Amino acid sequence: MTVRPLTTDDLAEIAAIQSRSPEAAQWDPTIYLSHECLVAQGTRVLGFLVARQTAADEREILNVAVDPDERRRGVARTLLEAELARGKNQWFLEVRESNSCAIKLYQSVGFRVVARRESYYANPPEAAIVMKFDS
């Protein structure tokens, strides 16, 4: 598996992964072209991570999704490690409170819970857990 930047050729595969991942944010994949998006590539796109710089030393992870057939194989961890290797920063993200697998993954790479946002998500309505990582 390799990690590389998103290209326009990846958009259909990103859309397919996102549509099979209801726990992920459901944005128009073309929006990811205006952010920093990494894809995990095997024989096809296995997953993706979207992030952005929010301040000189601060980044936000906006979305992470892995093809359901490729989960529990280290794809999300590989994407996270590639993002966190960008240098000295603080990273923030929100995750559905019911997504215990994602919360455990984020904690395993060093994120910690710093806040809770009630009614942050819709479909279904749910709180977000805000997590932070310091490099």
C-alpha cells in the first residue's frame, strides 16, 4: 500500500468509498480537491483522508474513510500516520460519539478527547467527540 495525494482520476473511487461509509462525512468529493487529501493505494484506492491547515501550527482532519472491504487492515492507521508526519503541529478532528472503532484508532495514535459537541451530526442526530493530537 502506498499513500499519495488525491488526483481528479480518484474522485469516482472516493465517491464510492464515501457512499459505502455512512459514518463518514458525505461531501461532494470534488470539494476535496481544494483541501489536502491523501489516498491509500493498493491495486485500487482503499481509503482517503482529508485535512486542512487552520493556523500556522494547527491542522484539522475533516474526513477519513476506508472501503468497508479493506477495514481492519491498517489503511486508516497508515493514512493517519502519513498526515501526522507533516511536522510540528496540533491536529483536531470530530468523530461521531457512536463510532467507537474510530475513537479507539485515534486514541491508539495519540489523539485525546478534549470536548464534546452536542447535536453536531445529523442523519441520525448525534454528538461529536472532539479529539486533539500534539506533535
